Amino acid sequence: MAIDHTTAIFAAELILLLFVGRLLGEVLSRIGQPAIFGQLLAGVVLGPSIFGALMPEVRHAIFPGTPALKSMIDAVSQIGILLLLLLTGMETNLTLVNRKRRAVVSTSLAGIAVPFSCGLLLAYALPTDLMPDPATRLVTALFLGTALSISSVKIVAMVLMEVGAIRRDLGQLILATAILDDTIAWVLIAVIAGIAAHGSVSLVGVGASLAGTLAFLLISLTVGRRVVAWVIRWSNDNLTIEMPVITAILLIMLVMALSTELIGVHTALGAFVAGMLVGQSPILTEHIENELRGFIIAFFSPVFFAVAGLGMDLRTLLEPSLLGFTLAMIAVATVGKFLGAAVGGHLSGLTWLESAALATGLNARGSTEVIIATIGLSMGVLNNQLYTMIVAMAVVTTMIMPPTLRWVLARVPPREEERARLEKEDAEETESVPKMERVLVAVDASANGALAAHLAGLFSGGQRLLTTVLESSAKPQANVELPGMRRVSEAAASCVQRSLPPAQDDASTVTRIPLDQLIQGKAMDDANALAREAAKGYSIAFIGLGRPIAPAAHRFEAHLELLLASFDGPVAIALNGHAWIDARQAMDILVPTGGTANARLATEVALAIAKPTAGRLTAFHVFDPQEDTDMLRGRLRRGLGVSVLRDVRRLGKRSDVSVKVQTATHSRPELAIRRMAVSSKFDLVVLGASLRVGERKFLGPRTAALVQAVKAPLLVIAQ
């Protein structure tokens, strides 16, 4: 009986594709080219052009092309397409497009229209024997026009990072335009696929494809966005299996890809839009994104691009006529894209030099082009000759782009406001608050609970952070709002209305998420509920309990001890809530600065709370008397404290919060801070503290004494 070696041959194919793809990708990345070209080149090397020409028998043994093996490797490749589009969608920042919408829309539409039209003309100039089916030349022409007109956002982003232009105004504009290009491309592909599926071009077929695509986009970007955010959050918070969010994301992608297939458009659109919605999730942490990215880049990406390379036969280009058509295709794609994008950029108000830089940056097709060509080949609207020509065009245009973009950008110096923005962004890289994603609020019915809820609302509203409010009380009936939840919501809503108008959106803000999606409430039934919730991944926890610290033993209360044992992030503990005057709008906040990481975090939190109330921050620094002695001896150690105060002033300026600086000299800083807090009337004192670790976490004796001594409303930021 004959032994079936299908599985063994399939494994051998994967081994070769992965090994050669990653190896050549490493070589290409070391010489400044995208790694995917190495993976694509691996397929060319293993294909009929080289491996097949040198060792045809060996290649046929490993790549026999039997239906079973072909379907297995195609299945992996097709999943790779969906996953790469998911990743591309996750990197699509629609807020960035919205910020620069005039220049982006003008450049994108002109940059697509010109090469698309040229691509249509070129398709009709091609001889009939290059057409897979002369009767469907229009569909092939539409596909070719789309392939010549789009840019690859992944390649554009990678090249911009490589040349150091990703944060420049022009770099952001190039990236935003490439994002819109990609989005338009997948809508076009979906419509063209619908036309191809009907077998002929008809107004009814085109109308059905367009209607289905528009309906899918409308539902996805409204109801779908809420559903996706809820699914990811629910999976993260309720499932205990390993990597539940990754599974949820993959299911979302497959469901949306299936939905587009069922309405008669290509699965590519579903996967791409799924990535866009997943990328807008308020709890898509960097850790989860990196896990998903690693899963795709390590396996599916090299297999897909290597399989794409297997379909290329470079011997096709040895024929003079086909080589001429390939060069014409490269020229049409390059010149058409450059002229269209440059004119569109100039019409939006850019100078001709800036428009030239923008057009140069968009002249890279890369991975998007390869995916489109692969889809066209699988649908039968492209044959192997056209496929090879399109992929060759993608490789050439992308390899030309980095050196030409570097040359053009060197001749476009940044404007003054751009230089100031870059300096500000460099400084903000050291801050902790902008990197936070989720806030946990645990309160009871005490005055401390009311204080913590109000401060947490101001903080989370200003940063637009997903917030969970745990309230220690009897379980409420359905749809009954808890008092702490109401306080957080009211403070957050007031903060959003006053301090964050839509015009202040920036690239770091994902999207405008409705407040009812940002804040949710839960009852805290027992002491373990707080610890269980804390383990779900929060950036900071605001705690408002009647007696969080036992006055005699300097120990934290049981609820708080459980939280600290399971929570790695900073905890903001509200104290002296009975002294809080809720009616005051402009808050006067005192923050002791000591140069430690905890004091810096306390300053950032205080500024985030003060900003929406149009409040003021008083930064209080206590110098050690020994530093004055050293300064008199010429050692100038006092300069360290002065640099801390300068840093606080810079933080305040970036936050648009007025900062007043006061200093004192004392050998025991806690006594000077106590005197300052008592002698002046502050609405709030924010104190950074380091937790000691033994059998349990606790405050050091000096910090504990200071906490007991301060009678003003107090927020202790401990970690």
C-alpha cells in the first residue's frame, strides 16, 4: 500500500519557506531594505526562476503542486493575508487622518485618481495574450489601476521611521495619506471583487457591491466599534484562560471577514476594518499588541510573502516585450503617483517642495501591492505574467523610495512651530500619565470615597481613560446608579466639556469614545472583589475608604492590603475627605517635590487633576542644609533641586497649568512639608510615597507621620 507523504512534504515546504524567508529578510534588513522583500525573494529563489531552473527534480519533489498540498499551503497563505490586513488596520490611526483631513483628502484622491486612470489606459494597451480573459478586460483594468495607485502604509511607516521623519509634520502627513490610500484601496478591491463575482459588469452588480460595502462600513464604524470594544474588555476581565484577548481579536477578524464574503465583497475588507476597530479599543495594551504582532510576523508573514514569491517567474521578464511593459508599468505607477500626489498636496496649501516630499513618500507599494496582486491572481483577474509584472513594480518603487525621500526631506527644514512641537514630544516621552490606559476606582459611602470619586473623575475625564468604579455597598438593583459611579461620571463629563474640545485632538488620542463606554460601575461585594478586579490590568487605582490606614499600627485596611498585594501599578489613596469643599472650581494644589520617581508621578497626577478645573499647582521643594554647605564649598549640589523645580515648571507649561514654586531648607523634609500644608490653605495636597515591602506593603514611618499630620484633603500616590 502506498504511503501518503502529504503531511511530511507540507512540513518540508513550511521549513524551507520560513527558514529562507527569515534568513533573506535578515540580510535585506541589514542593508536598509524592508525584511518582507527578503521573504518575497525567498519565494522567487525557491520558485521556478532559480530553484526550479537549477534542480527541477528536487524542486518538484518538495513543491509537487498536487491539489491537496496546494490547498494546504494556500490556506496558510490566505490566513496570512487576513492577519496582515488585521495588523495593518490596527496601525491605522483615523484621528491622524482627521487632524490633517484637508491635505490628506486632497493628496490621497489626486494621488489615486491620476495613476488609476493611467493604469486603466495601460491595461487597454496590453496585448490580448496578456489578459487572463479578454472578455473581462475591464475587471483586469480596474484591478491594475488600483494596484498602480495605492501606497503601503506598513512600508511607508517603516521607511519614515528609518529616515527619522515619522514625527515630522510632513512625515505625519505622508503616513495619514497612506492610511487613507490603504482604506480606499480595500474598498475598491471589495467593489471590484463583487463585480468579478457577478461574471460581468452590470449596474445592478456594481450597485449591490457598493451598497453592501457602504452598509458594512456604516455598521462597523458605529455599532461595530462598541461591540468590538465590549468583547475585548469582557474577554480581558472575565476569562481566565491564557491569552483570551488574542482569541477574541482573531474571532472578531474571522467573523468580519466572513460577513464581507457573505455580502459579496472580498474578505480583505472585513479583516482590515476589524483591525481598525481593534486598534481603537481602549484597552488594547502594548503587551497584547506585541503578542499578536509576534504571532503574525514570526510565522504567517514570511510564509505568505514567500508563497507570493513562488508565483513569480522572472523568466517572464526576459522577453523584451514583457520587460518593456513592466518598465512602462513602473514608470506609470511612479510618475502618475508623484504627479497626482504633488498636485493634490499643492492644492491643499503646501509648497511645491513640501508637495514633492509628500509625493515621494507615497511612492511605495510594498506589502499592500503584493496582497492585492495575490488576491487578483486567486480570483483569476490576473495571470502569472501580470502578477509577476505587478510584484516587480512593487519591489522597484519601494526600493527607490527611501533614498529619494531622504534626499528631498533634507531640503525641507522644519518650521518653527514644528520644531517646538518636536521638542515638546521629546520631553513628554519621560511622562507616565500619557501612557496610562485604564483606571480602577474603589470607593465606599464615606467622605474619602466622595473625594476619591471626584478626583478620579477629573483624572480619567481629562485623559479619556476607560474607568471601572467599584463601590462598597449592598448590591444595587438593575439599572440603579451607585453614588460613587455618579460622582465619577459627573466629574469626568464636566472635565471633558471644559478642557478637551475636539480641536485639541492629537495623534496620541485614539478616538472619541462616548462617556458611557468609558465609565462602568460595579458593586464591591466582599474584600476579595477589589483584589480580583485589580488583577485585570489597570494603570492606576484611586481608593476612597472610610479608614484606609489604621492610625495605631500604620497598617493599611484589609481591602487595601489585598489590592496592594495584587496590583503592580501606582495607587492614589484619598484621605481627609471630610475637609473637602466640592463646590470650588479652581483648585489650589500643593505637591512636594523631592526628585524621586514617586514625587514626579504625583506631580503629573496633580497637574492632570488641576487642568480641567483651571487650577494652580504649588511645587514645594525642601533643600537639605548639607546641600547649602556643599554649595558654599563650591560643589553646587543645590543645582539638583533647582533642576527638579525647572522640570515641574516645564510639566506645568505643557499641561497649561499655572505653577508656583516655593522652597525651604530643613534636615527633615516631612516637617517642612507638614508646616507648609498646615500654614497655607490648599484644596488638595498630592504626596508621592514609596511603599515598603515586607510580609505586606506599608508606608515608611516618616511618610506615615506626615500623612497623619496633614489635615487638608490629601491624595497619596504610592507605588
